[in-house]
Amino acid sequence: MEILNFGSSIKNGNYILHSKFKNVHNYIDDHDIISLVTTQIGKGPNNIVLNRIPEIANNTITISKQQLIIGNTALKIQLFETSNDNVYIHNYDLLRTKIEFLEQSIVSEISPDSLGFLLFPGNEVFFTTAFEKAFISHVKNTMQDFSIEKLPEISKKMKGVGFGLTPSGDDFNCGILYALNYLQQTCRRNFSQLIEKCFQNSIGTNLISNTFLKFAYSNQYYENFYKLLKALKLNCNDSMIKYAEKIINSGHTSGSDMLTGFILTMKGVLNDKKFS
């Protein structure tokens, strides 16, 4: 095994196995979660990218003295995740057009049991049980008469809602936070108090969700989302579609839910005459 990239927010310590998937092994201590991932998942502030991850996940790993210790194997830590460069589009009309293109490009790819029905109402047909229909009703009522001023309230009502290792509502709130951070740069407005309120209203008891929310709040990107924003900036439609699909394919509905929150918030603010 070889370390290809080491996230900038990872701290020394002993970590216990939390969950295992094909391309991700998640480990936790009392406060943080870090992930051993393949190149398919890519870089991130709490990701350790390996050229291959063990077929059998070790129960514990240790990070100490510039080494990652997995069982009897010690890997030298040499490479660190680097800062993201500028991904912002300051032309509102162009940005609005690119977000609309992004939305339409994922219509056939977005997870059918995600919050994507907020973008594509036809996907509601995939929700058939009484619980699923109640879920749809709650989400639609929450998103009724969307406005930027309502985002803290929306974040609070979406917290912990839905299915999966990270509930759909938590991933959606990550999308809100990424969008607000992006728009703060694009609109050259101070959204810091709004971002703070949305973040505080999103934090719950799910350690994995809280980790993703923390990095969205502090505007630290994971690789595929960063490359999606870079493709938006460079007007590369093929790359935009490629990385949107990679995001959608990460987790069961997590990527779809996060993109839905991102797109809806971007559209909501860009179409608000106060900010355009």
C-alpha cells in the first residue's frame, strides 16, 4: 500500500473502525472521523487516499510520527492535500446559465430515492410507502416559498431527516453551506452570520454528518466537488458532467442530496433581485 494524498485536517491519534464500504473505510475517535479511500473517492480534508485499501478492514489505525499504521504495516506520510485555487464565477448571468446546465445534466443520473424530487418532481413516484410519502410531505412543506432569509429555518427542519448513513437532510444542508460560501464570494456580500446560523441549525448527533457539515461550513472541498466547481469556472461542460456523476455515485443518495441543496440554494439566490 502507498499513501497518495493525506488530508490537511487529520490529527494524530488512535482511530476505531466505524464503517466499511467498497471504496471507503471510516475510522473515528472521540471527536473526528477520518477515511481511508481509493482514488475513486479522491482527496478531502479528512481523507487518506491509498493506491489500494485493505480488503479486510483493520479494527484500529494509528497516526503518529508522520506514519499511518494499519495492522503490521507502517506507511510514511509525505503528501498533503493542497489549498483550492479560485473557482468563482462573478458574472451572474453566466453562473446562472451554468447552474441551470448542471441541473439538467443530472436529470437522468440523480438517485431516484434522493431529495432530487425537489429539482425533478417526477421522481416522487419512486416514494411509495407511507413513511416515504410523509418524508416527501415534510420536505416540500419545509421548502415552500424558499428564500435566502429562510435558510436557517430550512436547515433546522432538514436536520436528520431521511435515510442512510448520513441522512438526506444533513447532506442537503451541506449543499446549502457550500452554496452560501460560494455566493458570498460571487455576490461579494457578507453572509457569515447566515452561514453560521445554518451550520448551528444543522449540527446533530451523527458524527459523519457533522464532519461533512464542518468542512462545508469552513468551505473545504472534497476532490470531486472541487473539480466540478473548477469545470464550472472553466466552462468545461464535459468535465462538469463527469464530476457531477462522480459526486452522485458517492454514497447511496448522499451526493445527490448535497447537489440538490447546492443547486436549489444557488438558483434561489441568483434569481433573487436583491443579489443580482
